[in-house]
Amino acid sequence: MAVRIAGVEPGSPAFRGKIRKGETLLAISGHEIVDVLDYRFYMLEPELKVLVRDEKGREREVVLHKEEYEETGMLFDSYLMDSQRTCRNKCVFCFIDQMPPGMRETLYFKDDDARMSFLYGNYITLTNLTEHDIRRTIEMKISPINISVHTTNPELRCRMMNNRFAGESLKIMDRFAEAGISMNAQLVLCPGLNDGPELERSLKDLSRLTPALKTVSCVPVGLTKFRDGLYPLSPYTKEQAAEVIDTIDRFGEEQFAQTGHRVFYAADEFYLKAERPLPEGSFYEDYAQLENGVGMLTLQREQFREAFAFFEADSRCRKISIATGVAAAPFIRKLVDEAAKTWHNLSVQVYPIVNDFFGHTITVAGLVTGRDLIAQLKGKDLGEELLIPDVMFKYHEDVFLDDVSLEEVQEALGVSVSIVPTADGYDLLRCVLGED
């Protein structure tokens, strides 16, 4: 394989070496360059022997001199320098298969790319890794690798993922552990399928992979109303959620006693469903699984309370509203009630947004749409400002999942709307108080 050079930064080492746009990068210091991982790993040295091929097929070696870690200046058509790999599974719980038609095309893309796991923390299933990928990960010591395990029962994993190789691919975790590659894992739990005795089996099997396996998060399956023809699944009840927490905590306590690290964690959503108190901050150690909703609410609560010391207790008069998902609304209500004890003229209305778009079994803030916000808040007394969490938006854009823009929501509701960073209690209190 080879990678086309889409451009060269003026004045860069590659520019000085007369490497030009349109040429093909073949190797660096004798190592074939297939994609971004090869390139990033081998371009670090201060002296590079770069093998390129021009548009007429002539090959030449160029020696580049640069500072260690300095960029070469070569630009490529995509960051990965290759096409992004898609998922080969058809998991019974896949959220993308439960999406309504007519949404933007990017929302239907099923990512399962090991390179994205290392670069951006994405979770992969291991089912499309080649032997080259495995060996390269071990040789380059690429870690951590984030893995969607779901179950360690090979037969059950094949059934859950509708992939006959899904069970066999679990052996890759053993190879990574033996090589000292750090891993994090997640299990999407489905009632009656991979919880109960199967969850106990999975946690027991995963325990053997420590210390290479750093953390394991268990999250409840998300079910929309668009499940016609899909595997029959039901959401967790209060009692079922409590049983899951008890199982995970038992294994977590065993690990903590043996290693000083808890390793196994239930997502915040399980605590909300079970109506159980959230653990204290020390429970989550370094909050390694925040992106999976593990400890996010606890961190926000601790930061929110700590932030009291940064703002003067005064008689400011402020009337605002907050919109969030149904699950987190009671939690947010408790936080703002605490603030109201210090700032007595603070009036905050918390609105839980029922998810009519995806279905009422979806209760998280990250799947609230612009249409549901408008429909349920229009005509309400929202005060001088409406606060909403950033997880409602497309990454780095002010657009909801249903392509409704922030500007459209503000216009429809007739109120200024401010975006609050999720899991940042400091910013939440700052926005509630109206501080710059």
C-alpha cells in the first residue's frame, strides 16, 4: 500500500527536501507507510529516509532533517490516510439500527476502527482486526485500546453480534494483555441476555486480564421506538438495575481488595434507574470511563459544590431555566436547590424533556432533539435564559441530532439559549449564576 501526498507545507522539512504534492509516500526509514499510525510512529526521529514515488512512477529516497517530534510538512487527503473502517457486526442492541430514516447520512455510519480507538478513544469490537493490525499494536505498544466486549461467552457473543468470528476475536485480548497493552472494556447489558449469570462469567473472565485491563464499564442497552423486526429487548426495571449494580460492585470490591483499583463500574444510568444514591468521587478514582457515563454525575456534583467558593454569596436576582433528559432532571434539580440556599433570589426551573422523537424509553440528555425542545418548552416561562447541556449537539456544531439548529430553537422559544459543558460542575454553576 502507499499514501498520496495531497500537499506540502511551505518551509517545512518535506518542502526543503523537494517532496511535492501529488507524489506518493511509500516508506519512512525502511518502514512501509500504510496509514496514520505508521506515519506518526516512524516520523518522530530527527533524520528520516523518506521513499517517495513521483507521478511518472519514478522512486527516490529523500533524507529529511528536522527537530525530534517536528512535523514533516507532508499533508494527506484524510487524517487516517486511509478510509475509515466500518463495523462488520449486526449487534442485537445496535443503536444505529434503531435510528429513524431520513436523518443525516453520517449518523448511520458504524465505526469499528482500531486506529480511532487509539487516537480518539473510540471502542472497537476486535472482529475486523487483521493479523497485521494485531502485531503492529503489540510492536508499537499502542495503548490504551478500548474494546466493546459485551460478553466473554464466545457462543453468546457470536449470537449477540451476529458475527461467527465474534467469539474467536476475544482471544486477541489475551495477546494484548500478555504484551502489556493497556485496555479498557465496555459491556452493553441487555436484560435476560448478558446480565445475571452471564455478567458474572464476563466479570470473572475479565478479572484475569488485570492489570493490563484497566477499567470495565457496564452500560444499559438504549432502546428506541424504531425496533420493528429487530431482536426483542426490553429496558431495565428498577429491580433489575439494582441487581446489576450489586453484581458489578461485588467484583469491583474484590478487585479493589486485591489490586487497589476497582476496575468494574456501573454507568450512572443504572443508579438513576435503580433510584440508588450516586457513589462519592473517590469511588471512581481517576474517572477513566467518563465518556461511557461512568461517574459523570458524581464529578459534576463535586465540582458544582466546590465552585461555591469561587463566587460571592450575594442578593443577585436571576430567573432562568434548564432543559435536560428525563433521567438527569431530578439530579440537576437537587444541585440548583443547593445553589438557591446560598443565592436566595435565584429562581431556576428544571424541565425534563420527554423523548418523543426516539421514544420514551430514551431518557438521556444526549439524545434530546431540537424538535422535542421546541414542542415541550414553547409557551413556557423560561425566564431570561435557557441552559442546555452540550451533549445535545453534534460535535463542535450548534446542531441537534434532528438537524434543528440552536438559532432555530432560540427563535422558536424567544429566549437566549446557552450551552453548558457536560460533567463540568464549575461551568454549570457559573452559567446558573450568570457569571462571565
